[in-house]
Amino acid sequence: MKYAPKTFKAILAVLLAGVVISISSWAFAQGGKITGSVKDHSSNQGIQWAIITVKDVTTGKVAATGVTDALGNYSVGIPALGNYSLEASKPGYGYGKVTAPDLIELSDTITNQTVNILMGGKEWLEYNPDVPRSAMSWETGVGKSYLIPALEIPAFLMLLNGYDRLADSNSVEPSGEKTYDVNLSTFWDHVAHGTWVVDEDAFNVNQFMHPYQGSMYHGFARSAGLNYWESLLYDNVGSFLWEMGGENTDPSINDQIASGIGGSFFGEALFRMASLVLEGDGGKPGFWRELGATALSPPTGINRIAFGDRFKRVYPSHNPATFWRLMLGASLNSHLNDQGGSNTINRKEATVDFTMAYGLPGKPGYSYTRPFDYFDFEFTSLGNADNPFDNVMIRGLLFGKKYEIGNAYRGVWGLYGGYDYISPHIFRVSSTSVSLGTTFQWWLSQAVALQSSVLGGIGYAAAGNVTQVGDRDYHYGIAAPQGLLALRLILGDRTMFDFTGRAYYLTGVGGDDPGGSETIDRLNMGDSPFAFTAVTPSGSDTSRPSGMRAIPTGPTVTRRREPSASFTLYLAAAGSALLSGATLTAAEREKRSPGTSAIIMNDFKWFEPKHKEAT
């Protein structure tokens, strides 16, 4: 018992030491805040959407980021006390990166600091003497042109018609007229007497080439400074002009929808990606960035070259959270069993697959005030001259609002516009649609996140198989309903699981087969282990689409299965899949900054159409 007092004192001393250490650790771990404003050097006006970057002077790593509000003010939370530097930038607006001249010290006595930044003037001239002198403003609309795209689009249509006359000079309509031998008389005849029909062009022409043609109209208008809704009007006028005067065929309902509406969705995604390339990390875009942007959106490149400084200001992205993945590979397809026949087809094909998600929820300071501030773009190309484009799938938020649940769930919901072109070897479907839905990011833990989109809506769609049946190998109708469920589960920096399901119920309403219907389901599943240290990543992908068509013949119904399967080996690169979550500190988010990653794709695809026709 005589040792009890000593034992008690020892335990008490340990407890006191633990309390002191805990309090010290807590004090050390306290964060702070940096507030201030960013103003134009010459006008002294606040600059909205300037990007604020705070770096730890000791480690050189980014500690926190933020953006300025409409008045140019900002407030950035810092996870820990220490010494920091602050940098402000606004790419594409003639402003360079400006660093605060003094070190910013946050201590237990001074946890908040105020830092005001001036941009422009001498600071910018020292950073880049080639500042664009454009008077155009994307925010206010000053300097945009309604006239230039109004002239460019008809000029583009005339050039396209001239090319078609030369390249397809033997194309003749049933009336005996050459398809592209048009003039003012044929134009007026279509306007005054033309009957709107569902045309007989090939699936890839109607459902891919026409939307891409519409994306050109959209690009001419957007790169001249017009907003999305103004450009949408130009898209539809351009489509109407082509239907009236581009060909000697009757004007087409499906082409007007595909080019005028689908083309706007296609064109906006391309324009946003081109602008992101031009924006880069600020400063004047160099040759390769200009070339890349032109390849993505040719009208953007044309206007930047043709009009010099007038349209040089880059469309501001507002610093969205993005995820991208590029895969190059080769595939072996088998079990391509068409129309119930027993023949098996084997094809070896090169494959290019690109995916980009733009504006994912969860990034502090990012808002959804403009159409396509969030969009998802998927593209797959095959080394097959008969079917080079396997799929193009786009969905973008037209109107929406952010929302949050607790500390770990961030989302956006609203009205989405969608364009899908899915053309594997057997069954094909394409749709231009509007849907209600949501996209969210839910942090299940510090290292596990779930990203998802859930949509349901209505579209105008085309579907069929690749074997010619009658004048056309597919049919049109209203897809009501159609839906999408996309899930991406991210497990730390090592593994990512993808699941995407699409469903279309295609009626005969609005087409030339009012008694028929078709149901098409498409499912992609895959897992992607990846390591951020790899520079030349590689991986593999396997896919298995299959389908079934049910066609009534008299009193009985015949069902046929037409399966397809493929195996693909890829080389892949990707940006970070782990985005800024509400539960992560700035230091933890920095560890998950975008980088190159190795991805091994194991992908299972299920593709099941079911078709019913009236006898």
C-alpha cells in the first residue's frame, strides 16, 4: 500500500501530460482565414471569378483555393496555422498570375489576415506583353456580334453544298433531280410547298453527321460572343436553311431536331472543352493549345484566326472540377449473330475511348448559372471504315441548382439536355432528349466517394439493327420514357468501379411506323484499379453487348436473340477521380490533385433491344 500514493501520482502526471499534449496539438492544428479583394489596376473595380490559390511556403503545396464574388471579394479558410503565399489569376481575360508581395503569417494570436490584390497594368505587362486587346466581355455581352455568325452559317452551308455536289455528284432523287443541284427556285419551292417528312438517309448520316453539322452552327455563334440560348436560335435557323436549300429532298423533321437541338448539345460540349484547352493555366494560348481547341471546335479556331483580337478572350470556365479518361487499345469482337442467323463474326479493331466530366459537384465556390456548367461527354471510335464511331453520349445541365445534405453530400439537380449516338455492330439507338435529374458526390469516408447521375425524361429517337430492311434499316419515334443511372465508386487512390445503365422505350409516335415500339437497355460495368505514380499506364477492357428483338407475325410472336461480345486491351491515362469533398481538408484534397494514372479497365456491357411492330 505504501506504493499507492506514488502510483497515483505517476498516473496523474501521465494524464496531465496527455492533456497538455492534446491541448498543444489542438492549438497547433487550428486553422485560420485569409480574406480580401481582387480589383482591376486601372478601373479599381472588383474582378469576379478570379481564382485564389494559397500555398504553404514550407512545403510548396496548395493549402486552399477559392474564387472571388461579384464584387471581387474572397474568403479562404486555411486548415492549419503557418506561413503562406497567395496568388490571384483569371485566365483568358488579359490578367496574369499576381502574387501577394508579402508573406502571410497565421499564428495563434493572428488567425485571420486581409490581403488585397490589384491585377492588370504593370503587373500583367511584366507577365505577358501580348495581352489581347479584345473589347468583348463574356460576362456582360459587350462586343459580341449577331451579324458575323449570321453570315458565317450561310457561307458554311454553301461551302458544304458545293463539296457535296463534287463528292456525291451521282446522287439522284426519285424525281430525277440531282440531290445537291439546288438554287433559289428550289429553295423557295421547299419553303412554300415542301412537305415535312422523316427521311431515308443512313443512320450515321442522320444521327451523327447532322448533329455534328449543327455543332458547327453552334460554334460559330458561341465563339462570336453569343450565349447558349442565343446560339440555340442560330442552330435551328441554320438547320432550317439547310433543309430548305441544302438538298433537293423534302425537308426532314428528324434532321431539324438532330441538327437544331442535338447539335446545340454537341456543340456546347465541344465549345466548353475547346475553351478549357485555351484557358490552360492562364496567359496567351500557344500554338498547340490553339491547334487543340480548333480540332475540338473548328468554328472557335476560325473566328480566333479570322478576326484577330476581337474574339481572343477565352470563355471563362470558372475553374470547374473535372475528371477525364483517355484509352487507346485494340479489341476482338465475336458472337456477332445478326437477325438470328448462326454465323459468327470476328473483327479485330483499334479503339479510342475518351470520357470527360466537367463541373462535378463538391467544389467550393463553383456555381451552375449557365447551361452546361455541368456536362458529361463520352466518345468511342473504332478502327472500322464501315462503323468508325461506336458511340457519342452527352448530357448537360440546362437549368439547375446546387444542394447539399450534411457535410459529405453535394449535388446539383435540374433540367438536362442529352444527345446519345450508340452504334455497336448489331443494334443502334440515338436520341435527342430533355430530362429531369440529379448529379451528386457523396463522401462515404475520407477515402471512399460515390459519384452518380440519375435522369429520366423524353426524347426523339431512332433505333434499329444494321441489316437493311426496306428503304431504311431503322425507325423513328418519341422515346417516352428514357432513363439513365450512372454510378462511380472511388476507393482511395487505387480502385474505381463504374456502372452506367441506359434505357429507351421507343414508340412509333412521330415516326413512320406508328404501330411499332422498341425497348433498348444498355448496361456498362467496369472496375478500374489505378496508381497515380504511373506515367505510361496500361489496362484491359472486356465488353459483352447482347440483344433481343420480338416481332409479331400474325397471331404469334417470334423472339430472336442477337448477341455480341468483345475483349479490349487498352493503354489508358486519366485525371484525378477524387474531387474536393466537403469532409476533406485542403491538404488532403491537394494529395488528390489531378495527375496521370494507370487504369486497368474490366468492363461488361449488356445491350438488349426488344422490338414490336404492327403486322
